[in-house]
Amino acid sequence: MIFGTTFNLKYIRQTLKLVYQSSPKWTLINSVVTIIRGFIPLLLLIVVKQLVDIVGDSSQELHSIDKQEVIFTLTLVGIFFLLNAISGSINNLVRERQSHFVNDFIQKLIHHKTVRLPYKYFEDSTYQDLFFRAINEANYRPSKIFYGILGLIQSLITLSIVLVVLTTFHWGIVPVLFIAAVPIIIFRLYYSRKEYAIKQEHTEDERRMHYFNRLLVAKDFAKELRIFNLSDTFKNKYIEIRDQLRTRQWKVSKAKALWESLVQILSTIAILFIFYFIISQALRGEISTGSTAMYFLALQRGYAVLQDFLSKMASLFEDNLFLKNFFEFQQIKLPKEGNKPGQFPVPLKKQIEFKSIEFKYPNTDRYVFKNLNFSIPSGKTVALVGENGSGKTTLVKMLAGLYQPSMGEIRIDQINLNDIHPTDLAKNVSIIFQDFMLYNVSADDNIRFGNVDRVYNENNIKEAAENAGIDEVFSNLKDGYNTQLGTLFKHSEMLSRGEWQRTALARSFYNDAQLIILDEPTSSLDAYTEAKLISHFKNITLGRTAIIVSHRLTTINLADIIVVLKDGQIEEMGAYEELIANEGEFHRMVQSYKNS
């Protein structure tokens, strides 16, 4: 079966709807221009026939030719040629303009979807394959489908007119034309499916190839690439995957080209037979010179348009296959934020409670937590400690709303965390991860991004910077807090790793949140800056609940309560002195740290 089960007209309908929604005005203009261009070939055929008949009538002497008729016919030829050329330019201009609207609309849909997708999708390799295919195809396939359908309409108009002209000569020409053109398209459809199957099957390989390319060219990896002399290793891996993908594609392309060439030979023989038939009729004087020219032009034009028409059908089928990825991506259901009426309690009065929490990552059966139960009293600073992999950062991400428990509930003063609207959660939970972001914007914006909904006030920005120990650095920059940070743009100032971490801390402090979460907040800080931060910490967290994830004793000592995690369970919980006295897991960790 050529089309199989993968051709679905609903994707065509959805695409047309999408294109129309992107710009109704330009869609209408594009359609009108296309229809007009569909009729122009018929007008050219008619006037060329008329011109050849006038000039080619050998029974007339030169002086007997009606010069006015010649001039009039020549004028029409010029008008229609000019109309064809101008309409082509207008058509290109309109398409370019509309493509901007279509691409903008598609990007808007993609952005709307990606920023609202649950975080778990970004750590799911299956979703990453779908996302990769959708993004790669969505930028141009919708426009291509729309233009393909317009092209089909234009070709259908032209083809219908040309076939009518040829039918007036002999009805048998039309079926011969179809016999000549259709087999080529059948093979195109067949191999379109094979190419689509290869793309689907090897999406992860394509992503891996792009990954190694990024390792070679992106700034993030430039240092280690040079320090460890990894360029040849990465280049070889990139080339290996690239060549494997190209070998598979080349095999299909060669087979496709071979079969199309063989069928093209048969098509050429059929067309030559029709040409011979027209010539024989002309030699017997059964058709005029002008009619012969018209039929030759109509045959040439008809075969070209028929092939183009069937080719557009094949392309439409191919685009429909690939656009399926985009619509599958769009069909991923977003959380219903409007059905989350709960608000984060302000102020937080009682506690944050973890009740019978179970959690495992996508596509794995290994549980990070199973039946986890504990509480964090409001207004207290709690330190989460434990070996790597014990679940500390996972717990933090659950509190931030990035992960949802597989079972159980997280309650904020008896309000289920899942019932709190994401916008309200973002206002009241401030967090800095150990892999914090470096924004290549102004120092001012780097801090303000901590809460863009907060009424802007320079004093608040400066206060957050002072608390994080970065105010002096920013104040001494050439443009102060308006200085661009990073290395991506001109006139920027690069910061050290420790200064970037202090900037991230300032961003977190700027958010006047009820809950402050700091994941390894001092890992890149020097001893002096760390001591300064610690001295400010009690003032920063005054009246707030704070959670710290850290391996540093100096930071852990800030906590009122220490929660020791091991294998996804609470191993110990209590004040520093209490846990040291118990000589349990925390005592062992402290002794190990002191002896290291």
C-alpha cells in the first residue's frame, strides 16, 4: 500500500486552519494571486496560436496580412507575458510576507507549549525525540503544505484547461499523458514513506550527532575541549554518526533515483508517440500551423503541469507525514492551571508537610522516595544533607513544583502543593540551584529576573546585591548596574564563577518569597564572601522558611533543623548538637568531612 495508514487528512485540515489563523488577509491575497496565475497559461496558448496562424498562413501575401490584427495579437502576447512575470514577482513577495506570519505563529505555539510543559518532559528521552522532530519540521512544513495546496489548485486549473485543449484534438492523448506521468509519482510516494521511517527510527542518532557538534562549537565546552584535547575524539564520533545516517539515506535515494529513471524512459517514449501523432496530422493538413504549435505547447505544458501536479501531491503526502510530529507535540496535554484555585499561604504559619511521598523518574522503575514522611516548621531554616544520590535536589525540585509525587502529597499549611497556581508558587518560592543560569543581560536584570512581577525599585535591587555580597562588584563596573554581563555581546563584562554565584544568590534574595531554597549556595564562594553571606543570612531569612542543601559544615550550621537523607528515607532529623551526640549517620559524615 502506497499511502498506508500514516496519511491523515485531518493534519492537512489542521495545517490550513493554522495558516489561515496566522494571517487571514495574506492567506486570501495569496489564494487570489495563485488562481489568477492558473489561468494565464491558457491565455498565452490562445494568443500564440492566433499569432502563428496569422503569420503562417502561406496563402496570404505579406501585403494582405492585417497589420492591425498582428499588432493587436502581439500586444496581447506582451500583456500576458508581462502579467505572468509581474504576477510571479507578486506571488513571491506575498509568499515571503505570509511565511513570516506563519513562522511567527508556529513559534508562538511552540513557545506556549514548551514553557508550560511539566519539567519531567525535559528529562524524558522519548519526549526529546518528539520535540526534536517537531521543532525541525514545524519551522517550514506548514507553509510548505499551504503553498503546496495553492500550487495544486493552480496546477489543477492550468491542467484542466490544457487537457480540454488536447481533448479537442484527440481524446486518447489524456490517458496516455497520465500513463506517462503517474508511475513516477507512485515511486515517489513509496520512497517518501521509507525516508520518513528512517527519520523516525533514527531521531535519537540525529540528536546525538547534533550533540557532538555542539560539543565542538559551543562556548560551554570550549575549555575542557582544549584542556583534555578532546577535539579529535568528538569530531570522530560526530563523523561516525553522520556517515551512518547518510549511508542509510543514500541507499534509499539511490534506489529512488534508479526506479524514477527507468520509469522516465517509458514516459518519454509515450510523449514522443503523441508528438509523432500530432506531426502526422499536421503533415496531412488536418490541422493548421497555429493549431500544431498550440498542441505542441499544450502537450509540453500539459505533461509538465501534470508531473508538477502529481509531484505536489507526493510532496503533500510527505509533508503530511512529517507534520504529524508537530501535531503530536501539540497534542501533549498541559496541566490545567485554571483549575488550581489554591494560593500559597502568606504568611506561612504552620508547616510544610511531606505525606507518604513516593517518586520515581520517567522511564525507570527505581524509586527515589518511598513512603517519605516529615515536616518543616514555618520560619525555620532546614538543612538537607546526605550522600550524592540520596534525593536532596529531587526533594527541592518537588517543592519548586518541577516534579510531582507519584503518590502522596506535599502540603503547605494544609494546602496541597499541586493545587497552588504555578504563578502564585513562583512568587512565594525562591530557589537557586547549584547549576544556576548565567544570563547575558545587565546586572540589574540579572537580579530583577528573581521576580519580574515585583514593582521595580532600585533600592530593592541594591539590597539583594548587598545581601549576596555582589554590590561592590556591580557598583564599580563601567556602567554600574546597567553593565551587560557575560561574553555573548559587545561591551560586556565577564564575571568569575564565584561572582556569578553571588549574582544568582542576589536574584533569589530579590524575590520576596515565603520559602527560600538554596542548593549548594556557597560552592563557588571564597571564604571571605561565604563568611559575609553567613553573617547576613539570619536577616535575609527573617520571618521566612529556608531550606539549604549543602555539604559545607559552615553552611549547615546555619540550620535550626538538619534532615539526613539516605536511600530515599529520613535517616536522622534534629538540631546539630543533638545529631552529633547521637553518633549516627550525621556524626559519621561530619567526622569524615573533618578528616578529609
